[in-house]
Amino acid sequence: MRVFLTTFLLLILSTNYAFSQEMLGISHSNYGGTNNLALNPSTIVNPYLKWDVNILTVGLHIDNNYLYVPNSNVIRLMKPREDTNTDNPNGNFYQRFLNNRHKQGYLNLIVKGPSFMYNLDKKNAIGFHTAFRTGASIRGIRPELANMIYTGTLDVNLTEQEIYLPKFRVNAMSWGEIGFTYGRLLVDEDLYAVKIGGTVKYLQGFAGGYLINRGTGIGFNDSLLVVNGEVDADMGYTDVWSNVGNNAASINNYMNGKGAGMDIGITYESKKLLRSRYSDLAKKGRDVQYEWKVGASLLDVGMVRFNKNAYRYTMDQNYTIDTYSEDLVDEIIADTVQASRFNMGLPTALSLQGDYHFSDFIFVSATWVQRIPKRNAGIDRSNLLAVTPRFETRYFELAFPVVLYEYRYPRLGTAVRFGSFVIGSDKIGSILGRGNLTGTDIYFSLKLSGDYFKKKRVKPTKTKEANGQKPGKLLKSGKSKTNFSCFGF
């Protein structure tokens, strides 16, 4: 059991790769299509794109404040290394931040498969998505506990001391989701518009695990370890490989739970300057639909119930352990209350967004994401504030997110879009810069998109003149047509 816990913690605090959650460089784009729905589903009502089909979207994000690789970046990290780290007895090249801050780490993975959105008419839009996601979070780990788990030995500074471990949370989960999105233009006036949207998700749980500590006292005296006072903690995990060996090719052997989730969002758009300022832009071929807009969304509300190969332990009593060993956790939970099922929540968050059109092709957006605290098991989302200026056209876009991660750590990102192909990072310094590498962030998206045909003037032919058509008359169409050019190829 201790092996499980140690691996679980080090997975987040030392792994160099995970997957991005917000994709700030593209999430506000008017040509973002299906990539925008994860931040606010009401953006599915899109006057810029008639339809959008996602082929493959992958994101990459991880960060922590405990382990780092000095004087490095992701590119340099991929090259063969000969140097070792004297701080680590195993010779690893990463080092630890030896300070008094509580340790935390976040890992997010998303691989979005076949997905689409389609605007049925001016007021209604629908969408569908498939995705594989993994999330992990560690919050509130005291430095002494992190060092003990990392080294596998007691810190000599803790002997003949008594410490109290306050609340901390460790959670990880992998799941698949199938989602359906609907959006509607609720109000459409001359000066403003209001859109609403929602996504419902069917969740298939593959693996999960958690450790929730609500307060534990530990006393150290030479080789004697005593857990003093009343331990209040819960732990649960799935035995992922118990059935896989019987038939590794069967997907059913990897499914250990089911659940449901949802996102909801609303967007308000102001069109005050549409007639005066934007009429000039329309002559340049720029179809601007708003001056500014603000949105609000509630994301990832829901949970997965693991009821297959699942184990849950509740620890709520006093313990005395004679010595510190690798079986410490096994000894503590030996007499605990056990169950064969547990629930894990999604990384729920509240988000506010804003976007302002300054001139021609220049936009500036703002994003706030605030996790909603959980008492029980569930992934914790990372907090952030971001401002993203961008240059946006139909076929090309360049964005520079400026992010305040966890309201403490500033970072700069970059994203570029060619048609419907996007590549970007919300932490570009981890790839191109050099410093203490604590994590990284990168994403790309490959899609097909179609926009609305614009009415064009055509030169009349003699035949048309003979039929009475006037020169320069606008082509008429009873329905909106789409441009089936494949952006990104």
C-alpha cells in the first residue's frame, strides 16, 4: 500500500508531462470552434463558423512547487544527459525546493477525438464530443511529509519531535466522456445579444485513487513512530490490472465505473458600435459581430462512481506503530472500515470570460478560473487569471496569453492558428527558455471548419442582361451556404 501512495505522489510531483486544461491561446478565438466549448458552452452559437469538426486535439500541462530540473527546458530535457543530482540518492537529475511552503501539484490530460459543432440556423446550434481525460491534484502537503515520502526515510530533523499534519488532498482519475452540447441565441437586439448553452456528459471511469487527510498527529522518537491523537482520513483506489490479464484486448476490463457531468454557460454581447465603426470593417471583408462580450460558466459539475475493482478505507482512530517501514500504511489501515465502491468528483470550477475588439483584427480577452473546493474525493482544478491579446483573421491567428497561475506564478504563453490547425503553449518559457523547470504546457488541434458564404457581386453576362438582371445585383440565396474549404491542410 505504501508503494501505491509513494508512486501516486511522485507521479504528479516528478513527471514532466501532462495535459493542458484551458488552452488559453485558442479558447477565445472566434474560429476556435469545438475548442471553445470546454470553457463556455454558450459559444457554440457562432456566426463565424457554420460547422467545425475536430479530428484530434491534444493538450499537455503539469506543474508543481516541489521538484524541478535546474537550468533546463523541455527540449533540453529530451536530450541524453550525463549529469546527476547529488541531492537525490538515486542519482536523478531533478532537485527539490527545500522551503517551508506547502507542496502542491496539478496534472491535466485531454485527448479529444471525433467531435463536431453545427449551427442549425441563426439561433440554434448543436455539438457532440468524445474525449479521454486524466486529472490529478495534490494540495496542502507539508514539506516534512513530502520529504519523507520522496526519500522513503524519516527526516533526522523530526526525531524527538511531534508534528501535526493539517488537511491535505491527493486525487487522481482517468475517464472517458461522450458529450452533447446545445446552444441558443436567447436575445438578439440591435445593441446587444444573449446566448446560453449547456453540455451533458456520459462518463466512463477507468481508474481512480485518492487520499483525503482531515488532520493527523505524528510523533517521532528515534526508530519509534507513534501516530498520536485521532486520525481522520479516507483513502480509496481501483485495482486497474486485476482483470486486464484475463483479456487485455477487451475494453470492458478497463472500465471500473460510470458517471455523469455537465457544463453550463451564458454570454452577453454588446453591439453598440456595430453600425458606425464596423461598417468600415465590413467593406474590408471583416465580419465583426460584437464590440465586446462577457461570459460566465460553471464547468465539470459531476462525478464518477467506481464500483468495480474498487477499495475504500476510512481511518478514524488512534494508532501506534512500533517502527517506520514500507508497510506503514498497510498497518494503519489493517483494522479500518472498508467498502467496495467510492465516488470521485470532476475538476469543478467557476469561470468568467471577457473579450474586447479594439480595432480591425486586434482583440484582447480576459479569463478567470476559480476551483470550487471539495470536502470529499475529487480532482481539484488549478486557479488562474489571464489576459490574452490576439491578432485574428479568418485564416491566421496569433495570441500571447499572460497568465497568473494559482494567483502566484506569472508566465507567458504563445499560440498560433493556421486555418484550423492550432499549436500553442500557456507556458512557453518551459519549452524555449531556460531556468528551474517545474512543469510544462503545450497543445495542438487539427480540425476541419466551414464558414458562411458571403453575398458577392458578379458581373452580368449578355445572357443575364437579356433576361433583365441588373448589373451589380447581389446574388440571392434562401439559405446560408457554407464554404467547404478544409482549413489546416
